[in-house]
Amino acid sequence: MLHNTPPTFDAAKYLVARERMQRRNALWHSARLRLGDEQFFTNLGAVERSVSVQLHREGLG
């Protein structure tokens, strides 16, 4: 029986997801360095929208 078995591992999807995660982390880090802590935390929503738009432009969204 195959009850509660995880789906098969797809290496291609994993690599795309890993690239997206690494790029998202880099964009968040860049925004924090550029804005400084106070502005960064005040504008988290805008930062997330900007990061999402950039990932979409790069084909990772």
C-alpha cells in the first residue's frame, strides 16, 4: 500500500525553487542595507511587493 507516501522528488523543481529562494534572500538583504533598519521595518509591505515584482521580471516569480 502507498498510503501517506510523499510525492516523488523532482530535482528540476527543487533547483528552480532554490534559485528563487536565494534570489529572494539577496533582494531582501539588499533592501535592508539600502534602507537601513528603521525604514526597512517600516516599509516591509512595500519591500515585499518590490521583491515579488523583481522576481517576476526575472522569471522566478
